[in-house]
Amino acid sequence: MAKVHNYSAGPCILPKEVFQKAAKSIENFNDLNLSLIEISHRSKDFVDVMEEARSLVKEILNIPENYDVLFLQGGASLGFLTAAYNMMRSHKRGGYLVTGSWAKKAAKEANFMGESKIIASSEDTNFNYIPKGYDLGDDIDYFHVTSNNTIFGTQIKEFYKGEIPLVCDMSSDIFSRKINIDDFDLIYAGAQKNMGPAGTTLYILKKDILGNSTVPIPTMLNLKTHTEKDSMFNTPPVFAVYTSMLTLQWLKGIGGLDAIEKINMEKSNLIYNEIDRNPLFSGTANVEDRSNMNATFTLNDHNLSNEFEQMLNDANVSGLKGHRSVGGYRASMYNAMPKESVEVLVDVMKELTTKKG
Amino acid sequence: MAKVHNYSAGPCILPKEVFQKAAKSIENFNDLNLSLIEISHRSKDFVDVMEEARSLVKEILNIPENYDVLFLQGGASLGFLTAAYNMMRSHKRGGYLVTGSWAKKAAKEANFMGESKIIASSEDTNFNYIPKGYDLGDDIDYFHVTSNNTIFGTQIKEFYKGEIPLVCDMSSDIFSRKINIDDFDLIYAGAQKNMGPAGTTLYILKKDILGNSTVPIPTMLNLKTHTEKDSMFNTPPVFAVYTSMLTLQWLKGIGGLDAIEKINMEKSNLIYNEIDRNPLFSGTANVEDRSNMNATFTLNDHNLSNEFEQMLNDANVSGLKGHRSVGGYRASMYNAMPKESVEVLVDVMKELTTKKG
């Protein structure tokens, strides 16, 4: 069968070797003649998986000793709540940078046990830029940001550096570029973009945030519960953790963040250059805030959309439809997407211009 | 390689055809030339999986129209909290039958937003029986029970029938026997015993419990959030839901609960008959409360344990070690375990007696 160029925004493309190894583990894991998913999570074979996954995260992101790494459940949506519970201090108030729908949902959860303060929002222009030059004030316990906004194709290029603890939902661009972990007190990220399949959520936390919340926290939402049990307080999502480990092994193998950042830059330059060059298309995001993960664009003449979509289909380009709240197209170019797939898309865009030019 | 007789208490054995189909889906799902785990959860292909999984649950358990079915994340441990949040009414108090470690943890979470009242407990004898003849009083909003206690090998044979809403953690014996859904207002169950791999949690709820809690509920813990979005409020744990669907297809295919209840009874009779007959072994659970899923027993003479364990090993019997809080052995005989594997275990027990008799 023809290769599909998978632009799905998440769950999304992962490396082919990861699919092969994950599939094998379901039938016979570690030559035990047992499936990965039928062994005890307390067995040495699985404990080794969890430990390797955690240690690959630390190694790839260059995480200092005073941080801990967890693989939990619930998605970033439960992370909104978990983050707020664990970060509330004397003000019982979190500051939120509202750069998209997920950021807005994160802010909402802080009102459950405390209060959220909207530091800045780009909702007035349908989130097509990242607000800058805002004032945090002196009445918040932490500052929450969303590093990449899949729906709107924007990305934070420079993170806040200051005294207020920084919390980041990094679901859609973690492991795509180098970051300085010291800038953050808490990072959480659903796995299903650059790390693995849906079903596990990564938490990276500075150890000294633990035990300092000023609000009572239910057992499962208290990060201390999980750090004390090495991310095995209850049965972990075995398959999602294993497949994340495989993806991280792949990333390390190709050269880690140095290598992938370069490749991701090449891919996003390819598509943005074409969007800017091609008179038939327009980008939707503010140029300086453009995401290197999700490029959002529209056809200037909507009458061409049927033809363009037929051409995409003929070229085996899948998952390019934009989110309903933006419309148009969204090219999600996560780590595992080869440059070749972006070239195929760009060729289709060029071809449409040749036809119509 | 020799067949392994997998007695793991959970995650645990699933049908071989489920492993084969699940593995295939990781490399090429529905002949899309894409992996199950790289497609959008909003694609028709995955929405169909979620809908088939939910509808198989309804069909197999004979669930009436006034109930809804959800596949969420977080395990039963998050279910403890979710159940309490959703069931609190005017008393702001839940009644708990404490029949094991998990029941005790469930009761603890109710104290977060309300109060738990211990209706009865068997902790005084290390949970080796199911308390009966208790009085619920008139000051609780719901009555919470744990249908099967994996660690202690006990199981509730008759459920409470009365006016007070019944909530049940059915993680370790759901789909193992016929139950009357009308007896329950809310059932939750981690998938990793009879339903699928670790990573998803099943909720079965009477629709009229929704929206009636007297305490505020965070978004992700409010069951209404999820029923309103057909179990797709946020990205579901795709692989765990798909593999659960495959396991439910298998269960339906072999004849559903009528068939499996009979097989499970045969398997548990085999092992309990041997435990009672064989002078070298003793069961640890009260006879009338014995679980048909997990048979717990000890060697009367601990000096024989090395020899017994070597014989188990030679026979490829795996995962029989009892939980540390009970010791001895635990034979977990979930739906997918063939009767043949129980016969192998019983043969080893008989052989030990012949040697030592």
C-alpha cells in the first residue's frame, strides 16, 4: 500500500520502528512468551520499563537532580486540576496566560480550589498571537502557560524567567526543541504528540514544590502520592508507558533534542516559506509566534478547496483539515514526520498554483 | 516455547486472539495503512471503536436504557474520588463496606468532599470474610461496596437491595458472572482483569444520578462532563479502549456471561476442591465468601515452599505468589484463563502430596 503522509494533530504519527516493536511486545514481550499487557506491573520486566522511560526523559531533556519525572493518567485535562492543586500557595491564586482553548480550560480548573487570574489573553483575535509585555502583579502563586497551541498554530518562543513559579502545559511540543528545565517548576504533557500513544501524561516537577500546597489535595491528584511510589502508586497505563519508552529510545538514537530541533526547523521552514510565497494561501498565526509543530493556513479563494483537497487525497496526505474553530488547514509536523512528507504537501500547494496561476 | 500458565492478579491474562488482533492494529489498523495509535480519536474509525466498546458492555451485561457507559482514565483509585463526588447528597456522607485494602482507600477519599461512615469491616481478621447483617442507618447518601477482593480472595455473593443507592468497585470480577444492573446506581472498574489492558476504567451509571451532587465537582471528575461528550471529552486511552473492545467481542463470541459464569465456576471448583481435599494446603478465605476469581491458600508446612515453587516453575505456572499482606499463594483465574491451566496447577498440588504423602 502507498505510504500515508499523516498530518493528524494528535494522536499522531510515531516512528515506524516504534509501531513494530510495540506490536511485537503485545504478542511476546522480552521473550517471556507472555504479552506486555498480561504481566504484573510489579514484575521486574515492567518496573524496568517504567524506570527506563523516566530516565530517558531526564536524559533527553537534561533534567537536573532536583526534579522528578512521573507517568500518570488522565491527560492534560486532569493536569489542569492537578497543577492548580499542587501549586496553590498563600495567595490561593494562579496567573494564566490564555493563548488558546486548552489554556482557557486550565484557568477554569484553578477556580475550583482557588482562583485564576487572567494575566493576558489573545482570545479577542481568535488566539492568533502570543501576548507579550504583560504584568504578572504580586498576587499570584504561580504563572501557567501553554507552550504550543495546536488549534491556533502559535508557540511561545521565550519563556518567562522570574521569581514566580512557572507551570507549563507542554503537551504539544515537548521533546520538539531544547528547553531550559530550570525555568519551570512544573511541566505536564499528554503523551499523544511527540512522546507516545494517548493514555499517559508526563509530569516533570521540581521536588521542592511537593508538600507546600495551601489547599487539601485528594490522594490521586497529589503529586507527592506518585513521587513517593516511583510513579507506581496504582496500576500504570502499561502499554502507553512502554510505547513512550520506545519513542524516547528512538529520539535518543537519532541525536536527541539537538538533532530533532534542527529537523523540525527545516520542516516548518519548508511549509511556512511556501505559505508566504504562494499567492493562493495565507497563514493564520502571527508570524513571530508561528508554531514549528502545527502550521495553520487557509486558501484565499474558498472555491479552490474541493480541488485542493482532492489533490491532497491523491497524494495520500491525511489529517490536514483545520480545527473547526479556525477552519482552513493545519499541518501538524511532529517529531516522527519525515521531511519527505512535508515536501509532498508543499509540492501539492505548488501544483495548485501552477494549475491556477 | 512452552505455554505459560499465567496466574497474574492483574494486569493479567487476556485471550490469545485479543493479543493477535491488538498487535496487528498497532502496525496497520482497519487496513488504513496507519497504526491505531497514530489516527485522530475524532476519526470515524476510532469513534466506531469507542461506540462498539460501549455497546458491547451494554449488551453483555444486559444494561437497561436508563444507564450510560463510559471508558475513562485514572484507574479505580481515581474512581474512589469520582464516585464520592458524584454521589454526595443531603447527608454529605457515604457508607462503606470495608472488605479489603482497596475498599479502605475508597472510604478515605469520601472524606475529602464529605464524610465516610464505615458500615462494617473485616479488617480485624485480615479481611478473610465479607461482613453481613450490618445496619446502614438513615444518614448515608450511598452505600459503597467492593465486589471482589483480589488480595484476600473474597467476593460478595449477594448484593444489597434497598432504597439507598448502591455504588460498587467491580474492578476484579466484572464480566465474570451475571449481575443485576438494576441493583446498582454506579459501578466502576479498572479494565485490567477481565476487560482489557491497564489504562482505562469502565463506569456504568444510572443516568438519574447525574447533576444531583450536593458538592461542587471538578470538570474531569464530574461524570456528566463525560456522558455529555459520549466518553470523548478529552483524548481517550485509545489502545486500552480498543483492546477492551476486542476482549468484549471475544466474550460475546463464547456465549457471554451465561457461558463464562459456568466456566469460572468449574475452574474455581477445581482449585477449591483440591485445597479442601489436600492435607498440605489450607484456604485463607471464609468458605462461603470465596472468590471465583482469586483463590488464596497457604502451605501448612512452610518448609515445603521451595520444593512447591520449583515444581510450579517446572510446570510453567507463573504469577502464583500471594500478596505480601496475606502471604502464601493466590491463583487468579480470570475469564481468559483456560481450565487446562487450573488442571496443571491442581496436578502440581497433587504431585506434591504424592511425594510427601
